[in-house]
Amino acid sequence: MIGVIDSGIGGLHVVAALRNALPAADIVYYADTARAPYGSRSAETIVAGVLEGVERVWRSGARVLVAASHTIATVARDALAQRFGDALFDVATVAAEMAVDASRRKRIGLVASRATADSRRYEEMIRGRCPEAEVFVAACPLWAPLVEEGWLKRRETALIVKRGVRAVKQRGVDALILGSSGFIGLQRVVQRKIGPQVVLVEASEQLAARVAERLRPQVPPPAGGGRSLRLLFSDLTPLVAQAARAICGREATPERAA
């Protein structure tokens, strides 16, 4: 079974990608929505929430873990690696590698939560892979709430996104990492504001492909019995339930974690 941990609900896109890549895999997803957004929390609070989530998916039978939140993947990766080791996959590692490959001039931008930006983990990963790369980071704490409220086409949203990308745009980046799964809904407006010459890096599908490459020999082809999907949330609101069904399908049954 694959365990997926998240802070808000953006990681549901990773769940959807995993279901496409591994149709027969059993998945348990846990999002710490009671503490969300993680991006405004201390590292201690984030790690505590992550370890609680790890315990829940472990008890559910998960032996492979996917960190679908960039904040979790940057702030709490060391804690996760201690438990899962080589069975850990995280969205930030994949995004950093994709950005290095996509950037011709090795000028890479990152828009992310404040906690992700402050962790400096992206700079370490990118420069570890490409020492000459320059990384320019902008914290965008207002973006995720805009997505959660469905303000994707509002004029106010376009103005806030424009302000958020201004600093990295002025640095002449040619690749921009969307450093939050919650930013997926803003891809079009981000592309308009950063310019068509900049490659946007969103790692959900590539992360799922990495997991599938590792697990496909172990997962049998789809059978009549289908697959299991559990969607657990530390706080379950109507908005969260609506998002879960919109992203994962009407058959999805969100649960409040016991």
C-alpha cells in the first residue's frame, strides 16, 4: 500500500496522478487539515504533524510513503527518511531535478509557502545537482487560500500572483518551480504573469511516475475487485470534502481521521 501525506488538500492532485500511473495500487492519504496551512507554522509544529500523519498511514498498512506537500518535503524530510528510508518519495526532490533539467541558463525561480522558502532546502538540492545554478525564491503565503476559495479567475488573484512573481521575474529566471501542490490551480495565471519564455515546473505527475517505476513490478494488473482508496483528514469540512471528490472522483469517500 502507498501512503501519501499532505498538509492542506493540494496533494490530492498527487493521489489522482498515482491512480492514473498505478491503477491497481491501494492508497491511503492523510492530510493534516486541522493544522493547515503548514506554510505559516514553525518547523517543530510541522514535524509533529508529519509524524502523526506517518503513524496513521503506517497503521493503515502503507510501506511506501509519498510526501505530496512541498512544505513537508522540505521542512520534515529528514524525519521522514528516518522512518521510511529508500521507500520515501517526495515532491520537492523531483521538482528540483526537473527544474535543473528544464533551465538552460541555470537561473531558477521558486514560488512557495513561507516555511518552504525559509527552509532553504530547494537551494541545497538544486546546487547539489548543479553547483553553478542560481536560485531565486519568493514566499507567496496568499496563493493557497485563493485556490481553496476558488478565486482562480478573479482580478484580485491575478494582481496577487503578479506581485508574487515580480521578484523572480526581474531576476531573469527561465524555469519556475511551483513550490506548493496548492498552486496547481494557478498555473495559467502564473504562466501569464511570468511570461511564456519561462518553463513552469509542477512535479505531481513526474512524482507519480517515479513511484510507479519503482512499484509497478510489485503491483498486479487491475482485477475485477478494483483498488482501495482511503482519504483521511484531521479536520473534515464541506469544502475539503468537495475538493476531494472534485479531484479524485465522485466515488471518493473522505473521512475524518479517528
